Amino acid sequence: TYPNECVGLLLGTITGDAKVADRAYVVENTWAGQVPLTDAEEDHSQRDRFYLDPRDYLRADRAAREAGLDIVGCYHSHPDAQARPSERDRVGAQGVGSGPSFSFLIQSVRAGKAADLTSWLLADEGERFVSEDLRVQ
């Protein structure tokens, strides 16, 4: 989807302290003003924003349950930007998932090539993200 942001959900399991994402459930980035925009956001596009349609979330949840899995996180890309959550990411993440059972992965993409990959947890009742360890196998 480069140079636009991609988005999807992570399906997997949680056993004790171990969270494992087994599958990526790809969804379409439907950012087109479906969310209330501030004046500062009027000039944004899929190049630096994403929107995960709630119907896609429900379809992913159904697919996860049918496979005996859970939704354990969300991922999206940051084209030509750092793999750090933006303020818009934080605001958008509220109500999607929080705490240690729901991860937010961000893939930095530089000139069309995958760069840094980071994982974050929404903490303090949605007030901030904290980094979490990530192991890719």
C-alpha cells in the first residue's frame, strides 16, 4: 500500500505472559473523513492516517473465533516516518484495545522498504503508549 498507510489486526493467543500473533488479518485503510476531524487534520490523507472500519473489526473477530484465536493487536505502517505512535494513533486507539493483552505494532517504511518495527501498549487509561518487547520468529 506504500506510500499510504496499511492497517490490519493480529490474531493469536495469550497464555500467561506470552502473547503470540499467529496471523495478520489485512483490512483496507478507509481513511476518508469517516472520523471527526480537527482543523489541524483537514489536510491529512491515507498517506499519514488510517481508519479501521468497525465492520472489518467484527469480521476479524469472527475469523479469530472460528480459528480458536483472539484479536491480540492491531498493526499499521508509517510511510517515511518513525515507528513511533503519533497523537492521532493514541486518540484512535482509545476504545480499540488497551492493557497488556492488546498490542499496537507500527512498521516504519522508508522509500518502500520495511525499516523499524515496534510494538506498543496503551497505558494509563489511554493517556499514553509504552513500548513493549517484540520478538519476530
